[in-house]
Amino acid sequence: MGQTNQLAHRMATKTINLVDASGNPIAGKEVTFKQTNHKFLFGSGLFNAIEVANKSVAADRLAFLETKLDLFLDVFNFATLPFYWGEFPGYWEGFEPKKGQPRTKELKAAAQWLKNRNITLKGHPLVWHTATAPWLLNMTNEEILKAQFARIEREVSDFNGLIDMWDVINEVVIMPIYDKYDNGITRIAKDLGRLGIIKEMFAKTREANPGATLLLNDFNTSINYEILIDGCLNAGIQIDAIGIQSHQHQGYWGREKLEEVLDRFSHFGIPIHFTENTLLSGHLMPPEIVDLNDYKVTDWPSTPELEERQAREVEEMYTILFKHPLVEAISSWEFSDDGAWINAPSGFIRKDNSPKPSYEVLKKLIKGDWYTNVTRKTDDNGMVLFEGFLGDYELIYEDKKITFKLDKNAETERIIIQ
């Protein structure tokens, strides 16, 4: 009862009126309500879908990746695909590192492959100063801005209907003052200012896909990000969800920090997505590292003891976030240790595809504790009432299966059994 009360915002009650083809009530019969998908988004980055969908690797590697993705599909319903404009060295080769040669076809194949398997997709990111196109440096600022607009229009239009959620602009708090290396996006961010560049990029993305869910995304959870969001809202910029990165390579935030961050970013009343979550099953990164990309190790093992720590942290963090009414998505940055960013043991499965305890913990939560599969009996009028977690369902009666959605506006629905 306690959990049900705490998760009431994730659930709804619905009445089904079950009738036969002639409109007569199907009375006194058992029906099963089986959930097939969550409304809440549980996901991860899933870049390997590109290789699988395009069959662009050797047969043994392809079979290995297909097994990995099967494990993902058993639990998750949400995936992030990479749209870094340029190369992310050692991690991903980029969407258009050479001007005029975008990887649209490959990414479309991956997006379609995942959509066919009922996975909701997000593109990440449309605008970022890191891993951006190197050829922008040969342009004037005016030309860079035009190229960025054209890139947004192309990608968002090309993927309309496949990807309808975007991290529009990434890490704007640091963007105009980023000084690690010169890049085209920081140049125009200096010209336009933080609010100016957000306003321009959101407007262009909204124009290309008016129905898309558009995120502002940042790793900076200080008051600077709050001030920026407040400025956006005062400037009339429509942010559909606040993206919060939580790369915890240097240690788990813990309940207190999680609840404090949630409390501060909730006062905007905007949905919150935890977009890039990382919890390790190996040693922690030293605290003095400022830019996580600067930590270079060749061997970063996942160990049994630290896998148990990761599982405890995952269970607590996901439970806290799922209970919070404004959180709508949690996405781990890595699903697997195989090919992980900065070689970290940050996945739910090991390099050999074997599941870690954190995978089993999440499977139990997402497909067990937070899933609905109940059998009820219709009354004399063919009416049957059930309560369940929001999402997609099958009503199973004898050998018939009828699909429907359970949402907060759960009006009585008449279902005809043919």
C-alpha cells in the first residue's frame, strides 16, 4: 500500500466494458491485463544499434552486438542515438566530420530498427561546442550560424517521425567561455550570448518539427543553470524538458544531493529528464579531475564487490527519481562496458555481455515491481475495473488479445470481442 501511494502519479484506474460482437455483455469471465510498455522512459545510449541495423561489422561481432541489444530490449524502452556533428575521439566518429557527407542513411537505419522494436528515440545533440564539425573553423561567424541552422533543419526534418525528441543544445552554461580548444560553436555562443543562442536554436528546431520534445541539457546543476533556465522562460523560450546530466564517475551523488537537485529544478514546473546517468562498478575517478575526458586509463575493471555497490546505488537512485512527479525519463549513458566512454565500467552488463547485479535490479524494478499483470473478472454488465502503471497494455480474453493505452484520463472504454 505504501509504494502504491507514493507512486499514485505513475498509475491510473480504468474500467473496461467487455461486449461480444452483438453488443451483449461478456459477464462473469476472467480477463488479464498485461502491461507491454511503460509510459515512463527508461533508457540508455545505444550507439551499437547503428552497426547492428546496417550490419556493418564482421559476423561474430554482429552476433555479439545482437545479443547485447536483446538484453537491452528485455528491459528498456528508450534509446539515445549520437548526432555529434564532428568526431568524438576514441568514442564515435561523428555525424558529419567531413562537410557534405552526413551519416543520415546509417542513422536512419538504426532509428527505424529501434522504432520497429517499440523503442522511443532521442537525438543527441544538435548543438554542442565539443565534438563539433572541425570544418566550421574555416568560416566566418555568420557562416557558422547559417551552417548550424542548416544542420538543424536537415537532421530534424530528415528524422521527423523517427526521432521526435532532441537535446537541442548541450552544456550552454560553459559554452561561451569554453577555452580548452577553439571551435565554431563557442565562437557564435560568444556573439549571441547564452540566451541568444538557445533562443535561435530552439526556434529553428521547433520550426523543423513543431511536435517534437525539445530539451535543454547540462552537466552543471549549480544555480547558474537555474538562472539560465529562468532567463529562457522569461524570454518566452519553450523548453519541453530540463535535461540533467549525472555522470557520477567520482562517486554517487546520494539521496541528499539527488533530492536537493530535484527540489531546485522542480520549481519551474517543467518535466525533468535525467539524460546521462553514470554509476560505476569499478574504482572511482580521482576527485581532482575537472574534465572527465582527461582521465586516461587502459584498464578500468569491474569487480564483484563494486558491482554490488553499483546495484545498490542504481536501485536507490531510480527509486527516488521514479517517485518524483516531474521526472519523466532516466537514461544511463552506457548500457554496456563494451566500448564505454573513457573506458569506464559504467554499464549494466560486462564487456562479455554477462549481466551485472545492476541489470538484474533494474529488470526487477522496471518489469516487476513497477509493471502490471493482473487478472480480473467481469461483472454481470461485462464491466471490469483494474489499476495499473501508465503505459501500453494487452487485454487477454481466452485466445483474443486487444491492445490499449492506460493514461491519466482513463475513461471507461468499450472493447468488442469479435
